Amino acid sequence: MVREHGEEMTGSREDPHRQARAAREAPLLLHSMSVFRELFAAVFGCREIGTVIEVGVESGQVSSVYADLGAHVYCVEPSPDDDLRAVLDADPRLTLVEGYSPAALEGLPVADLYVLDGDHNYAVVRAELDWITRNAPDAVVVLHDVLWPSGRRDFYYQPSTLPPEDVHPATADGPTVWHDEVTPAGFVGRGAFTAATHAGGERNGVLTAVEDAVAESGGGWRLEIVPAVFGFGVLVREDAPGADHIFAALRPFTSSSLLASMENNRIALYSRVLQLQYEAVSRADDANRLAETIAVQQQKIEQLRAELQRATAGSGSRPRAAERAKGPAGNDYVTTVAMHRETWGTFLQQDPALVDAEKLHELLGIPILGGHRADLEAFAGHNTVFDRIAARVGAGGLAYEDQGSAQHYFDLFGRAEARHQELTRLVDLGVFMGGSSVVLAGCVEPMGLELDLVDVNHAYLQFTYERLRRIFPGAMQRVRMFHGDLPTYVEKVLLEENPVRAMIHHDGAHAFGQVVKDLSALHFARDRVHSLALKGTHLRGDIAHSNFVDAAAYAVFGADVKYEPLGAQFTPDAPVTNPDQWAGNYFVPGRPEGMYIMFGGLDWKYPHRTMTLDAFLPAKADPKG
């Protein structure tokens, strides 16, 4: 039996753990060009290579690989440390060139092989290749990092010497394979480099630079990629010495679907390791912080309990200003006021007069009654993304109040986080002052989702949008405001845009009749709705308001509908189980604030198959006053 790798790979009956020892002695992340030694040996075996210019020197270990294969190596490094200087000075086959590429290439001999593994961004790589294609047309060029994460996304070593016009908007966060946005739990530089906020597009990434350089070189250059260890690219002019032999020798590697699959698996696993490491550090930090502040938290709890008892109201039980305006007629506000605005049924633009405005709620005429704020930091340490949301929730200096408990917001986040790979959009119906919207907006960037804010009250939309802008400015390109109710949103948006897989958070009107209309409207877009998070399912109040969200869900989906509980379950002695002073609202003890319902496989009991969406749309009435 032929075993090319010997017992180091296979082990033996006497030493069965040899492969395991070799594995644990290797770095967790393979990233060094030294792993490509056999590929370089293949290149050296196909043509004479006497001079190598290496751009981006690690420890000198890789430089000696080229020297061992018979070349003199010029090692281009702008900021060598003392250890690297000592390694290079000790080997006469290696010459340190202290400077930035491509400017450093000007004073060096034309090389047979250029190894480009320096600054991984379009501007630098493109400039290096332009110089090489002009001045060394017969050279072999090897480029590292032509695949994820640098292939289509610029990275910038810090401090960067690039002019502003060559730098995309960048961040200290890094990419991950688990969603399309950057995250602090991703492939980060920890001060050594930053990453472009967005991937793709023009002039972005190493591979994009190679493609453009080849396209504009006048033809004849050929690129092949070995899909391993972030991508090993080989660029040679087709009529250059040994080109055919080089590509033939590398073909088993460049054409290997096995290597490609293993690389995808490798970066997926490593991304998960990075996330786990980030979460472990965050949890340790949170534990220390919590230990220092537990006494303060206890005092805060007692203060909140006293305030709740005085107000005889609690989290989630305070009615909306819009509901107070509607009165017993239920949807009078919609039909006599909201629908008479020109913006009804359309996406709103942000009012520029509200940007950075002080006392925004007063400017928009939104009263603050109970002043309840959910303590999201009570869930610190459970998830790094949620921790980021909790840390930013108060940013912007705005006065506001929440409608839900911290448990409800955390559960809502958890459903979005668990299923985000199945979603394209989050929809927040009934935004009020942005309690749930802030949590959902915090999911937009790390999970690669869109967010639509939907409300019948344009003031609530403008307040919430401005609040989100101050907290998550990077997410706002994916956030929209729709002025309307849920049936109108279904008609104007869900049925018109494709593809959409939406998770809808329903905290709009809680009246039985309106909730039935809302849920029935979703029937006509059920192929575009992934799931529904219903808030206030066990909220009750004055009979005039008919707060029976759970009954509406049972009427539409059936009494045996399967759901996951959302939010807090209040004990009988909790203040929120007593009617409040505004609309007599209270929560049923022992029942959750909400229900999370997956749409796949629902057994719809209503509407009837003969009904159309028009039956559930609001009808404009004569204006009030």
C-alpha cells in the first residue's frame, strides 16, 4: 500500500494518535503561504526561477522556502520588526527591502516570480499587477487571499497610506460566512487592519483587482486558483516560459472540487470558532460588570416596583396614543384621519427637520405617560449581538417609553437570530416609540436583513426612524417606513415585491376585529411570510376596546394552532395584572405576552377561499372635524 504522507498522517497500530498530535500542533487557522510549499515546488520545477520578490513577509519562514528551491529572495516589508530583521540578516539568500509596494518594486531587479501577499485591497494589488504586467511580462505571479474573505472585500492594514479615494467605508468589524454583513464576532484585525463595510461591487477586493488588471493588460494573461487556505492564485502570460507546464502541474489542485468543499467547510468552522471566542470573552466581561453592579440593579428593581404600584400599570399594558385617539369605534383614527394623509399606503421619507432634533417626542406631539423602559441589560451575556443592542438602546439622548417587557424583546430577538438564514426581511407593525424596532434594527447588519416599519400613525414612524438612525446608522439603508395598516402593507408591498421571506412582529391594534383583518390579510401573502410574532395576546381591558388578540389568532389559525410563547408570564400579584388608569388594560396572569407562529403548514380556518384581500382593507370615511 502506497502512503505518500507516511505514518504522520496514518498513524500506526503502535502509535494510533500520531495524526492527532500533528493536528493539535498545527495552528488553529492555517493562513501561512508555507503550506503551499509543494505548489511552489511544482512551479519551480516547470521553469527556471532565480529571483523571487516577496511582497508581505511573515516571519521569514516562507522566504526560506523559495530560497531552498534555488532562488534569491527580495523580501519587501514596510515595517519589519527586530525578529524579522534578525532572520533575514542571518540568511545571505534573503534580502530585506524596507518599503511599501508597489513603489518598492521600482528599484529591484525584474524577478522570475512575484509573490503578492501584502495589503489585501483593490488599490494596492491593482497597482502591483499593473507594474508587473508592464515591466515583467514573462514573470509568474502568485497571489494569496484571492478567495474569501479578501477576494471581493478590501482589507486595509493600519495605518493605511492609501488616499481617501482608494478606500471604501471601512470598519473594525469583520466578515463571517454565517451572514453577509460584518460583525465584531467575525474575521477582525484587532487594530492591525480594517475591512470594507460592504463586499462586492467595483474596485473592491483582491480577485476583482486581478480580473481588472488582466482585462486591461492587452490579453494573454491567465489566472488559475487553488481553492485552499483563502485561495492561491497563479497568474502567468500564456506564452511565457513554462506556462503550459505550470498550469498542467497545478491542474489537480485548481480543478479539485474536494479542495473547494474542504475550504468552504474550513472557513465556516473557523467563523464559528471566532463567534464562540467573542461570546466567551463577552460573557466574562459581562460577568465582571454584573458582579460590580448587582447592588445597583437591586435598587433599580425596587424603584421600578414602587413606581409600578403607584401607577397600577406595567410593561406592555399602557395603551398607544393612537388607540386613545381612536376611542371605542376602533379604527376611526385610520378611516377618518390617517387615510386622509397623502402618504397613506406609501413609504415615507425622513423629515429632515427631525434629524438630531431635541425633545423629538414633543415636536411630534407624542406624550409619554408611564415612562416604562425595558431593561435589556438584564439579559447581558446571553448573545453578543443582543448585548450590542442593549448597550446602544439609549443612544441619541431621546426621551421615550417602551410597550413590552425586556423578556419579550429578548425572545423576539431570539426568534430572528435563530431563523435569520431563512429570512430576508423583518416587519415591525405598530412601532410606537421604537421599543421592538430598536431590537429588530440591531439584527439588520449582523444578520443581513431588511426592516420595514409599519404604522398608521406617521408621527410614530418618524420618531422611530430617527431613533434608529441615531443608534444604528449603518443599518438605515435597509430600513423603510410604510404609512398604513397591515392589510394595506400586504396589498402595496408584500404582494408586489419578490422574493420576500418576512418575519412579522404584530403590535398594532389589539382589538379583536382589527387583528382578524390583519391576520386574514396575511393569508393572501402566506407564501412570503415566514413567521408571525404576536404581541399582547393575553392583554385584556375595557370591553369597548375588545383586546382579544389570542382569540383572533384562534379564529384565523384554529384553536389548536402551534405556537412558541413570547415574553414574560406575570404572577397574579404583579401590578400589570390589574386594570390600568388609561384603558383598563391588564395581563392575564400565568400567560405569555405573545405567541410566535411559524407559517409553514398552518391550517387556516379563515378567511374563506372565496374571499379576497379587498374585504380586509380599510375604507376611507369622512374626515373628522
